[in-house]
Amino acid sequence: MIQLEEMKITEQKEIATNIFHLQIQGDLVSQIKQPGQFVHVKVAEGIEPLLRRPISIAKINHEENILSLIYRADGKGTSLLSKKHPGELVSILGPLGNGFPITQHKGKTALLVGGGIGVPPLYELSRQLTSLGIRVIHVLGFQSANVSFLENEFSRLGMTYIATVDGSKGMQGFVTDVIEAEKLTFDCLYACGPTPMLKALEQKFPDKEVYLSLEERMACGIGACFACVRPTTCGDGYKKICSDGPVFRAGEVVL
Amino acid sequence: MSRLNISLPGLDLKNPIMPASGCFGFGREFAKLYDLSILGAMMVKATTIFSRFGNPTPRVAETSSGMLNAIGLQNPGVEKVFHEELPWLEQFDVPIIANVAGSTIEEYVEVAKILSKAKNVHALELNISCPNVKHGGIAFGTIPEIAKEVTARAKEVSEVPVYVKLSPNVTDICEIAKAVEAGGADGITLINTLTGLRLDVKTGRPIIANITGGLSGPAIKPIALRMVYEVSQRVNIPIIGMGGIQSAEDALEFFYAGASAVAIGTANFTDPFACPNIIGQLDELLEQLNINHISDCIGRSWKLGATSNYRA
């Protein structure tokens, strides 16, 4: 169930240039059902900025009721959030949306592909997949080395390839270049990142089981405002990214 | 005894707080969070004859103490609203105000005729003020003669009272208000959003795909208050006021300005519990201010005279 809660910040640190790792504690952690769900964060009290910021959940710690958010501070709202300290409270609405479904079984292989600030939700997904005995391969793409993060954490869970646009870390190029060069094979693919990356993956693997996590500017986060809709590929229907998604099976909605 | 109940044409409200059209869908999302029966009324999403997908995304952008939206009247069409959404809402003890939109007068008439027959629809709200559609919408709300005609035509077919939602994007709001009153409107709702623009600092392009959007939120509250203040002194029909209400104090200002009820819009997006919170806080606020009944507040600003007699 969706809850609105003042959650307590237990930790906040910059893990790469302008990339922050925020840990918050509260009861709504118990409501999180799937990796890939997100929370809606009010970065400051009052009316400035007015709207909440949707941020995906990077790690869930049910024992201590703590969830981790990894976000880029590049706008007014997220910059304010990055200045908050442990002990402070932050208003959280969540958990929201439908995350990544886990359909594979022990012994199968899942390929997890992340681009930039789309990488974080794949971390909790990878933790859950590996705990079920599913083999994971990670391909993570970043602009450059200074904005790359979580490489060590992912490496502990499975094979991890890095691509950077400027070649400052890993292979120079895009995630799709790595998949081709390494001839990676898999039973199921999960991806989160910029739309051009998601499009490329959808086109490259039309016959595979592929799940894509989408992003869009949203207001309410619960499906009421109709800001974040995408047309479906068949018929004249639509899906709301916040409440029907953010994760969709590839081919379900027009990217 | 309640100090919040209000009677308006077609509407016996247990309290004068209702979610504004377009900010609450058809209630399904909020029904998961609280019992919709506690609301005074509900203004459901604008409905057109046929289903509309609306505008391309991005459809929203944040502004200083506000937001722009250009949803574009996305809705499932009148048949689906009448046969699915409205019957689903019958489980709640809440009067529905159905928002009617169209791109021709005939479309307004047809939608009004159908929706007014629904059991739980106690009033219609003619949306002659949507700034985000190419045809219709705001065009009907900026020319007094057309505003009057669409009102009169909807009145002819409607089985329930008709309220008309006015656009603030006009030179003289009172002229439009008087025109819809002359057309037979039972009440006025105002304000809809103000047309605005935001540009991306990196690309120089508009953030919203539709280019312009409707501005809402606390940023527009002073404009909304001023318009309620002006219109309420010039017409003899009640006003449901809206525009940036975030708290009971904000709501009370609208009553002082001349509104008989208020609607909550954008606040639902930041706090889904905004409506129930404001209902509770308004009762407490009246208690604190020694006000016996909310109706005592209606139009107090101009009834007492325009100047403040506050002295430090």
C-alpha cells in the first residue's frame, strides 16, 4: 500500500561527481514489493519547489527498515535534497509503481543493462536475482569515469562490464557495443536508462524477454494527473508510467 | 453541529471542500488512500464525446511555487465515463460535479445531456477554459457571446444545475461571468489555469511538448482571489473558488473573497491527503477564529469594505 511518511535520513554521501547515495528509514519500507519501484520525494517543506521528485529505489534493507536512493543532483530540487543531513526528516510518498518481475529460475541468466542514473534500481534487482540462484551479468554505461558508481557492488554479485562515452573507464562506447563485443547471451534482459538506450535494446532483441524501466516528468506519481502517459503499441490505448510502470515488457508501449 | 455544510444549486455539501477537475482523475487512485465519502463533492476529469489521448509528453513542468501542465483533456470518452467511471463512484456518499468539454457547441450539448442523467451527478461544470487544446476549450470562454450561448444550450438539455468554469486568460473576467449568468448558469467556478511557458536552460526550447501549458499552484492564488472578489460582487449566482489552495487558511481567504465553496487542485499532487487535511483544518480554524459557520465568511472582504482596519 502507498504510504506518506516523514522518513529519517540515516546517511547521505556523494559517491561520484554530483551522484548522491541517500539512506532513509521508516515504516513504508515494509510495503516495497519489487525491485524497480520508486518513491516520490518532497525535497523541501513548503511550496518551493512545489512538486515531489520521483527517485528509484536502489537497495532495500527490510531488517532495519532502510531504503537507499541514488540520485544525481543536477536540478534545483535534487540539489536541495543533497544538502540534507543524517537525522533530518524527508517526506516520502511510496512505494510507487510496478517494478521488475522476476520470471526466471535458478540456473538461468539475466542481463542487467543500466545507463547513467538509470543504474541504481538494477542493484536491488541484481541482489534479488542472485539470491534466487539466477546468474547475472551487468553492463553499465556512464558518460565518463567520474560519474560512474556502484561498480564494486555490482562486481560482487556477478560479471560486470563498464562502458563510458569518453573511454575514461571500461570500454569506450555504449552499452550495446559491450553486449556485441562480448557476445553476451542471456535468458532475460532488464534495462533502465535513457530512452535511446532502451530503444536500441528493444530493437536489438525483438524475440527475447526484455523489461524496460521508463522515465518521464510526472506530477502526482499515483496515476491521477495523466502527465506521464505513453501510447501502447497496439490499439489506441495508453499506459501511465508512474502507476502502470515504470517497468514495461519491451514492445508494450511506444518508446 | 457542523459549521462546514453549504447548500448550492444541486449540491448539499457536508463540507465546502472538493478536488478540482483534472487533479483527481475519476477518484480511483485516491480511493486507495482514503474514503472519498468525506469529501464535500468531487469534480471529475473533463469528459468529451470520444476518447482523447491528449498531448505528447512532457506534459508538466515545475515553475516557481507552481506548475505548468498541458495534458490536453485526456479522457476515455462520455460512454465509458457514464457506464464505468460514474457507476463505480456510486459506492461513495459524495455528489459528483461532472466536467464537460468539447470542441463544438454540439459536443458540449451532447456530453452535458448524457452526463446529467447519471444518478450521482448532481451538477455539471462546463469547461470553457482549457488552455491546452487546439479547438474549443478556452475559445468558448474568452468571447462573452459564445460563453453565453454554450451555457444556454447546455442548460436546455441538462437535468442538473450547470456551473461554468471560467478562464482567467481574459481582459475582463466580470464580462464573461455576467454573460454566463445571462445564459442561465446556476453557478460559476473559477479560476482555470493561466497560460504560461517554461524554457530549458540548456537547449533554449520549451520544456512542455505542447509549448505552452496552464499555470496552477500557489503562484496563481492572488490572481484567483482577485477574480473571485470581483466576480462575486457582480453576479447573483454562487462561486466555487479555486487556484493554489494549499491550506485551510488559503481556503478561508477564498470565502472572504466571495466564494461559497472551494476546490483543491495542484495540492493533491504534492500531498494526496490534501483534501481531507484541509477539511479537518478548516473546522479547527473556524473554531480558533470564533466563526460559527463557514457561510458567515462568504464575501466578508467586500461586505466589510475594501480597506483593512488592522492597526498595529
